[in-house]
Amino acid sequence: MLQSMTGFGKAVVTIPTKKITVEIKSLNSKQLDINTRISTAFREKELDLRNIVSARLQRGKVDMQIYSEPIGVETTVSLNIPLMAAYKAQVEQMAVALGIPWPEDWYGVLMRFPETIKSELPDTLTDDDVKALQEAVAAALDALVQFRSKEGEKLQEFFTVRIDRIRTLLSQVEPYEKERVEKIRARLEENLAKLDGVAFDKNRLEQEMIFYIEKLDINEEKQRLAQHLNYFIETMAHGEGQGKKLGFISQEMGREINTLGSKSNNAEMQRIVVKMKDELEQIKEQVLNVL
């Protein structure tokens, strides 16, 4: 089953002293790009956490946020107002430079920046803290992978429908393919008949007709396109990690469809080719999101 690069996972692990929340979301990307937003208390474990994420996810633009809330411990918590003011000034400067509006929810935006909350809790991590942190990250990754798998099922169904439509359109080409050869022959003979007093060698005409028809022959293109359609379906069945291969196959399908169009020399065949291209473009757009 295919797996999408788009996903979201969240996990909460509670221990006697704190509640740890991990949120991970991913979008499509050619490589694995991990961006983290981790509270100061867990900053020393960032490299280990990145390794855990990279071991589970092959590709995608990944954003991971980790929050920590104290439980059962008396502590003084305060907002780091000077730092929040600095963040606000930078966001305003960015909005002016990029010509975009300011955020409607300043509180939500500023609270998501690191170190906006100051706490008197000790920064030293215990073994229980580290274990809970790793469990939360693993659980969030499980949820993300499950989300990706469900999205992958939808993509596989989407691709199967489009491939079947292209296959059906390809089968509709044959009647027009035979018809166009007869029309080409009739049109040439009609035009030659209009040339009064001009003699022509019928054997030579037949040879030229054969040569001309061979140039318009699309049997090889039809066979290759049918093979690509089958290969696309077979590749989907191999499961995750097939996104790049499916992209290459769709490119090859595009080449054969374009050649069919250039050789068609028939209005109805051209309409069929246009429909094929439309289905293929939808496939190409979604292939970019396949892991």
C-alpha cells in the first residue's frame, strides 16, 4: 500500500512531574527536512530526537513541536515579555518586508516561539524524563505513519481510477486509427484525380502510401503505453517508497501519449489524447505527494 508524505501525529505522555506533548506534521518534499521547536528543558536531546524521526520517515518536510507542563511541583512560571516583544517586532518587520498582513491571533503566534515562558523548574533531565520524551515522540510518529497510510490508501484509489480511465481511452483509439488510414488514402486519390492530364504510377503511389502510413503507425506507442499503465499498477502494490519510481513511470506515459497525439492526424483521436493528458496531469500532481 502506498504512503503519503502528508500526515499529522500527536502524543501525550504524563509522568509524576510533568506532561509531555509531541506534535509532528509532514508535507511533501524531495528529501527529509526536519524542523524542530523544542522547549529548553529538552534541547540537549534534540540530536537524538532527530535521529529517531529520520529512522522512521524517509522523505517529507517534517515539523516537530515538543511542549512540557509541570505537574505536582510548585514553581513560578512567568512570561518572558522582553523576548516576546522582540519576537513581535521581528514578525511586524517581516510582514512589512513581504507585504503580508499581521497575524490576527498575536497571542497564539507569540506563545509558540521558544523560551517565551520562564520557569524555575530545574533544567536537568532525569532518566524518567528522557524515557517519557522518547515514548511521546515514538507514539506521535506512530500516529503520523498511520495518518500517512490512510492518505496513501486514498491516493492509491485515486491513481487506480485514473489509470483505468487512460486504459479505456486507449481502447477507444483503435476504430479511429483504422478509419483515418482509409480517409488518407481516399483524400490522396481524390486530389490526384483532380490533376487533369497528369499521369502517375499507381505502383509508386502504393509504395508512398505504405511509407506514409508506416510513419503514422501507433502500434508501438499503444503497446508501450499499455505496459507503462500495467507497471504503474504493479509498482503501487509494492508499498511505500515508490513515489520517485511512479513519477518516472508517469513521465514515460506522457511521452507515449504525446507521440500518439502527434501521429493521430484525426480529430476524434486528438480529443481522446487530450482526455488522456488531463487524466495524466492529475496523476502527476498527486505523485509528488507519494512517499
